[in-house]
Amino acid sequence: MTRLPYPPARRDDIVDDLHGTPVPDPYRWLEDPDDPATKEWLDAQDALMRETDLPGRERFRDRIAELLRSGSVGTPVWRGERRFFTRRTPDQEHPVLYVAEGDAERVLLDPTALDSSGLTTLDSYQPDKEGNRLAYQISVGGDEESRLFVLDVATGEIVEGPIDRCRYSPIAWLPGGEAFYYVRRLAPTEVPQGEEQFHRRVYLHRVGTPADDDVMIFGQGLEKTNYYGVAVSRDGRWLSISASRGTAPRNDLWVADLSASPVESPELLTVQQDVDAQTGLHFGRDGRLYVFTDLDAPRGRVCVTSPHTPAREHWRDLIPEDAEAVLSGFAILDETGGGDDAAEPVLLVGWTRHAISEVTIHALESGERVGDVPLPGLGSVGALIERPEGGHEAWFSYTDNITPTTVYRFDAKTGETTMWEAPPGAVEVPEAHTEQVVYRSEDGTEVRMLVVSRAGDSGPRPTILYGYGGFGISMNPGFSASTLAWVEAGGVYAVAQLRGGGEEGEQWHRDGMLAHKQNVFDDFHAAAEHLISTGVTTEDRLAISGGSNGGLLVGAALTQRPDLYAAVVCSAPLLDMIRYERFGLGATWNVEYGSAEVAEEFGWLWGYSPYHHVRTGTAYPATMFTVFASDTRVHPLHAWKMAAALQHAQAGDRPILLRNEAEVGHGARAVSRSVDLLADQLAFIAAHTGLKV
């Protein structure tokens, strides 16, 4: 293979002095997407990408598309006899929102009917407490700039909206469907230039009135990067508001008794403030307040108190912390209808034990464990959904490496779990064997990894090692069309459950953030070495893949150990960790990574920032960067600068490619766009790990 003719990229003599350290940034000009030089360079990169032959691309595209024809179905959200849910049939690009009463169901919102181009996505929805009105949020072209609407469920007519600046906004309806609390950013004219993505506030909105007249409830004068949560109890009496600085694993929390103060100016009572813990509240139908917290319990616990006395000194443990399993959620099932067959009140508790889901049953009053919810297999269970007015049923989703997400129903009266709804498309899933292995990282810490392979295969095979390792996000087993297409073709797919994630609780997360971020990279290198030492693969057949924070992971991995990996797919990555706070939502993540403005934290970032660790004359793995023009979370400039740096530095003959994609962003996208992206990624890896497709 010969070295590619990379588009020329000028190297400017830009060096910043940060805390006495010279920080070169030769490709800073690529931070400006509107610069004609940037556009010319990107056009040349696109041409290089198009000219690159990727054998097997069509085969992967066809198989991934076929596996995604399973479609999807969402867990129902109940309001009386109405249930709301999403479903995507095999030929649809996006999930469609339905409402059903009994066996009669109808479409409430079809993103493709709104926009035939496929660029509009449904970001979230929330029916009011009676199920008569529904608030929903949509965005276009992947920008995630949600616009809020309200529709009448009976007629499907829009009665409100659009209300802009509602990105990541929760909706908390008051009874009657005439008003709700929500979160909205201040107008750009009210904030300093460059801070338009921040400065959120909690408002009360009355349907039919101008959004600009909404009453500000909370947030004035607080941290600009705060995210807010808001919820109202089913009876409308209690309001809760939470605040967290960016993505920090801690929050402040307040409650208000809306029966004792106006809804426009609720009197907030502190639950916790300036406490290093993440806590959430659930107002029970029995009048009690259920507290889900990791305070003094990194794996989580459930406490109970009265909403009149919500502070932690009044909490009583109901479900204590487990020594191994991480508490993921709960649902309350209670008596229905009386008589001999009435179910006793119980608490269903969801757990993950080393990332594998369990659901246990507990007496509601004492917390004593009285049973287990039967599950379809060793996989992942979604949120446990109950009827708001009570009942003996709960619904949840289930998936594993060979099972598309399916909805199940648990009946507390019978103790049985039954399938509620399968995804609408029938697909032939290849046989695959999944094993969870344990290996040791550099400092001796035990780390787990899921390894998926074709049943009966052995010996060194082309292998993809995937990881994330951040923000307390767990890598749980789940159906993946690209994983199965790779395994079916004879490859191995491994998912490392690294520190920084949530697989072993909050301490596991903290052991991989801030000053401890190098632990994540060490865990990843050790996973690669384990796969090699156990004969699963070899260095010349091992690829790594990751996106977003996982893109940072593989960017650090390829610069720290370029000898260990044959190929890299780096998607929507953070790579310039000295300037990341200046772009997109970066300022909300300094609680995870640290800030270059602080001398000590600059030292952490400087120690691994991938862009700054590219060394001229090094033979780097074959690398494909995939970025998205409408990404408002992680700006594509990270990959642009890194690609230029690697193309300049590459001493070997393996290619460094940049795949830019327009009119998509960091999150949801049309199925066909996902198919094309995944096929390109797998074909690129196959070409550089020796997988014959």
C-alpha cells in the first residue's frame, strides 16, 4: 500500500503559553468552517474519501439494512386507558408516535409525514396527566435544537407552538392540561456572545399564552451551565426541581407544596444542596416520598420519607446498597380492586450486576425481598413503567446481543412475565456467542469485557474493540445490527466496560474522570492486550472504535499505543482537550474532564490530549474520522484538526481518512443514514484487519 496524496494543510506557527507550558496549535485555522481555506480543504478530504475503495461496503450495507428491518417498539406510557408508544416498521426511517385505547390505535406524530426529507426527528414527548394533551419536541437536520409543540390527543390538532430554545427540556404538567413547568434557554440577546447554548431557566407556561410571557420560576443568578429537572406529583400537590452543573454526578434538589403556595411562585424547601451526590425523588401514591440516591451508596439505594420532611436526616433506608449490583430504577405496584385476588403492594427494583440486568420484588413497607421478576435472558432491561393511578402491572423493554428490543409485561398477581409487543419486522439473526470475560488493568483493577463471536470459531480473528468510559454511562448488552453483521462475516466484537462508565456504580465512574482519566485508557489498552494474549486476535487484526467521549478514548489510544492497533474508527470525537470548552456543549463537560483554565486541571488534559500527542515520523494505524456537520454537541473541528495532524505526521502507509456528513448531528438520524455510516466503518476496518467479506 502506498501513502495517499493528502490534501495540503498549512501549519501555522501558533503557540499559546498556558501556565508556563508552550501549547502549539498549527491547525487552528480549521476551527472556522466558514473560512474559504477550510472549505477547500474539506472538499478535498471528501474527494479523497469518495475515491477510496472499500471492498465489502455493499455487502455490509445490505446486511445491516436487513437486520435493521426488525423495526422497533417503545415501552408504553399510560394515562388512564390511553397508552402512548413509538413503533418503527421495517420500511420506516424514524419511529412513529401512536396513541391507543384498547385495541384501537392511531398515529399521533410521524416525523416523515412532517418532513419527507427524513431530516426531522422526534426528540421527546410527554402526555399531560389526563392523557388529553401531549407536549412534544422536534428538531431538524441533527442540530438537536428542540422546538416544543402541544397537540390535542383527540383531534391531533396542534394547539401550541413552536416554542424555541427547549433543548433537553423536561415537561411537568399540572393537572388539567392547561399549564406545565419546563426549561428554556434565555434569548441570545440576553446572554454574552458565545454562550447561547447555556443559561437555562425553569418557567411556568400556560397553554395559549405567548411563551415570552412565561413566568420564570427558578435559575436566575445560578451557574450558566446548569441543567434543570422538574417534576410534578400525579395529584399536582408537589413540585420538585433539581439543578446540576453541566454533567456533574451531583445535583441540588428542592421541593415545594403547591397546595400552600401559588404555582407561579412556589416556596422551595431544600432537600440537598452542595452535597456530593446524585439524588432523585418520586412522590408515591401512598403519600410517601421515595428517594433514589447514591449518597453514601455509590451503587445506589432507595430511601423513604414524608414530602413534608424531605431532608436527608429524615430518610429511612428501604432498599439498601448492594455490594455488587448497581440500582438502576424502581416501580411501585399496589392493590387493585380489592377481594381475594388483590395484589399486595410491592416495589419492583431494577439492578445491573456487572452490566447484566436483574429485577427483584420487595415488600413496599419493609423493603424485604420477596421474589424476582422472570426475565427472557441475560441482557438489558429498560425503565420499569407503571400506571400512574396504580395497578398490578409493569412494562419494560428487554434486549441482548441477538434480540431486538422487545416490550414485556409483568403481572404482580400471577408473578408472570409475558411478551407485550415484539418489534414489527421478522429478521433472521445470525447465531452468535457472547461471553463476559474478566481481565486486569495496569494497576491491577479487574475490568470486564463482553466478547461476541460466531459460535464455534476459534483462533486469531479480525476483532473490533469498542469502548466509551465516561459520564457514568454503562456499556450493557444490546441488539446491534453492525455488531452482528461483523460477527456473521467472521469477526469478533468486544465491548470493554471501562472505568469512567457506570457498570460498577458511581465510584467506578469517578475512578475514570478528572485526574483519573488515564485509568480509562489503561483499561482499554489492557483489554486489547487480553484479546491478543488469549488468542482471540493479533495486533495486525485488531481495530478500535468509539464515538463522542469514546472518540476521545480511541484518539488517546492511537496516540499512546500506535503499535497496538491496526485500524481506528473515531466518530464525533473530542480530541483537542485544551480548547474543547470553547465549542459546542464543551463547557458543560469540565466537571468530567477538567478545565485548561485551572493549572492543575490543565496538567491532566495536557497529559493525554490526543491532538497534542501526534508525533511526526510515527507509523499510525489506519484511521477513519466520521463527523457530522450539524453536530452541536461536539464540533467537527476536533476531527478536522486531528486528521490534518495525523496526515502530516504519518510515517507509515496506512490511510488517514475524514468522512464528513451533512445535515445530521450527534444523535438521532434516519435509518438509511445510519446504514451507510455503519457500512463504511465496517468496510474500512475489514480492509485493514484482513477480514474477507
